[in-house]
Amino acid sequence: MDFGWNEEAQARREALIGFIHSELADDTSENDPQCAFSAANWKKCADFGVLGYTVSREYGGAGLDILTSVYLMEALGYACKDNGLTFALLSQMLSIQPAIEKFGSQTLKENFLTRLVSGAHGAFAITEESSGSDTYSLKTTATRVEGGYLLNGTKKFITLAPVADIAVVFATVDADRGQWGVTGFVLERGQKGFTTTETQPKMGLRTTPIGDIVLENCFVPDIRRLGEEGAGVGIFNTAMESERSYILAGQVGAMARQLEQTIQFARTRRQFGTPIGKFQSVANRVADMKLRLETARLLLYKVAWRERQKKSLMMDAALANLHLSEAFLDSSLDAVRNQGARGYLSEYEIERDLRDSVGGLTYSGTSDIQRNIIARMLGL
């Protein structure tokens, strides 16, 4: 595997880090307690081209290869202290956008993909109250009517739902057909029968809006169907493979930032006349943080390399998602421990990484689901 980055990729990374440090408002400590989303920072990132990294130039993107895109996703998490903003950006880049680009008609791509790249907010809505890991037991229905479908149901725990301008929504055209009845549709805010809830408070990633999408006799014309009837399973699986593979790329960058901050503190904080980094218990935790960072980075890049080689991703994506999520949690806990009371106080913005890391154990498939995938592919 060759992870060598050419001069163009390195220049893009440096430009992205410089842009974030100089242009994005450092308002996370104010927004986090309020569960407030920084729409201004989102728009700046879109204008800089972040949302278009993986999208074809034809639709306003940069058309970058996947390894370069992941390299930049990691840099985004490194430079941006707002893990919620990073997560929201990657969620849109890795779910709704590839779903529309790979399965949408030319009209859908021109009407919606270009808007998403330019800064519109997109939600990818399949989860319901009774269908999380059991993805295909959907209750949301799509009833055939003249010229299209009437959608009825509620989607739960949907990232960016409260601010979504555009949503890919999955519903069943026939519950008796099971997964073969699942169909995707492209909806937008403002159409009759489409509403969203307010942002729901949560433990971490508090600056990422999350909420419900409620559909009440929401008419969707045929031209807004994503793919054929019953093709929703394939669309969802493709988007989820992309999301499962790379949604935690930003957390790898955050782990690098976290390690730098921890080392700096361990060098300057003195106890008993000695920098605490000289104490073995502190130094060992720092060494563990470095090991987790490097193994996480290698697993992440390996998935991107395999995709570029057009190889199967399922095993490696599950391994990466499992390790990255748990590595960030463990390293965040070590960062808090190493800084003692300072690490526990919100004022110093260290405990926020710990709260933000917990979500990684559940989204894009829980850690238990990742272990199930790995075990199944090992023949168990």
C-alpha cells in the first residue's frame, strides 16, 4: 500500500488547515452547551470546497480520489476543534451525496447534488423508532398514487434533520416484500407534509443537529424516486459502506490534535519539581495514545487504498470503524486522566472530546454490529 501524498494533496491539506485556523469562528465552547449549530462555519466550509471533495466536477465538486479525500477529512478533524461540525460535514459527504450521485437521475443530480455541494444541508433518513440495526423493518410507507407516491411515517435520530434542506428518505412500497419493498426518495423542506423537529439535546457532538423527520401524506413525484422501486437496499448499503468506512476520519485528526495538546501539557505541568511527563504512569498513557493514533490512521488509509484498488471493503471498513471509534474513546479518557481536574472542567475543552467520542460507538452501525460483521466474514 502506497500512502505517499503528492505535492498537490499536501498543498490542499495545508491550505485547508490554514483556512480553518484563520477563517472559522472559534465558537464551539459557546455553542456546545446550547446544542447550537454554526451555520456560518458550515457555509464557509462549503464555499472553500470541503463538501465537494468526493463529488465529480460536473456537479460542482473537486473530483478528488478517495485517498486524497480521506487525507483531507483527517486534516479537517485535526484543525477544527468543533467535532460536531466535522461530523456533520462528513455525514453529508459520505451518505446523501454519494447516494444521489451514484443512483440519482441526471435531473436529481443537477437539481440537488449541486445544491448540497454549495452548502445546502442534507439528511439521510432510514432509521425509525423500531428499526435501527434491523434496518429493513420499516414502518414508513410509500403508497402509489397518480404521478408519484404518498409518504407517511417518522424517521428518528436523523443527523442534520432539524436544518435539512434536502433529504433522502427510505420507505416501503409493500411491507410484504420485506427488504425488496424498500425504496429511496429525494425530498426537500417546504413541500407539503414534510416537517422536522427541533434539535434534540445529546451527550456529545452537541453542535451537530439531530432530530426527526415527520411525513404526513407527503406527495413525492416519480421523478424524485431514487433508483427503481425496491432498489433502496442497494442504495442504503452503498451509502453505509462509504459512511462506515470514513465517517470517523475526522476523529483520527482529532486524536492527533489531542495527542499534541497532551504532550505539551505533560512537558510543562510540573509536580514535585518535575514535568509530569517524566512520571511513568503519565508517559505510558501518552505512548498508548500514540499507538492508537497510528493504528487508527493505518486502518483508515487501508480502507481508502482498497477502494482505490476496487477491492471489497466490508471487512476492512468494519475493522476500521470499530477500532477508530473505540480508540478515540480510550484516548479521550487518557487525555482527561493526564490533565486531572483541569481535564474534567469544561473550561479547558478537554472533556468535550470524551463526550464527543461516545457517539462513535453507535452511529454508522454500533460497535457490536461491526463485531458481528467481522465474525460473520471470518466464517462464524
